Amino acid sequence: MAESSVTPKVEQEEVISVCLRSAREYGEKGLHEEAINVLKAALTIEPDNTEVLTTLAFAYFQLKKYDDALPHLQRAHQLDPSDLNAVSGIGNAFAYTSRWEDAIEQIGTLYPLHQGEALKLFRNVFVGFNNRLFNRLIEVSSKYSNEE
């Protein structure tokens, strides 16, 4: 009787492993939608698997669907607050969507556990913010220079 309760768990882990491997192979080929579909199927089997959640989020990142990635990263972070991929992914998702205050707040949660990674992420957010600000300045100044 005990064997039957162990077998489904082992089979589940094997299915999740195959899904992750398949999703990574799809991702390497640029087939991110296919990777997303495989990972969503894996979540129906094991909805609290942080590796599946973060891998799914990063597949969304490849398609620049940061808002779609965010709930999966937040769930992974909720399940494992020390998961560096989830925490930095949340910070990046906020930064990519120009939610600078949220990005900085998220980086602040990362700092006590991973100071080096937090500083690196902060630099990336700062550079991203400055680049967008600079691009906006160029855009506005071009508008006024064209009016002359």
C-alpha cells in the first residue's frame, strides 16, 4: 500500500523534470509560447513548484510580458523568500515596466540576504531609469527643435 502512495509522487517529479527540460529546449529555440504552455501544464500537476514558477516567469520575460511574469515570481517568492531568482525577477519586472519605486522596494528586500546581487540589480535599475529618462529628454527636445 505504501508503494502506491510513493509511485505517484515519483511519477509527478519525473513529469515535472521532463516539462522543465522541454521548456528549456523550447526556450533555446526561441519557442517561448510553447515553453509557457508546457510550464503551465506542469503547474497543474505541482502548482507550488518554485522552479517551474520562475522558469515560466522568465519565459514571459523573453516575450517582454513582464506583467504576466510577475504573479508567478511573486508566488515563488511567497513560497521561498530566499529564492534569488524570484526576488531579482520581481525587481526586474517592476523596472522593465517603469515601476521604479516598486523595483527599489523589492531590491530592499533582497539586500539583507544577497547584498552583492541587490547592488548589481540596483545598478541595473538605476541605469535603466537613467536611459529611459535620457531617451525621453531626447524625444522632448527633438519635438521642440522640429518646431523651429
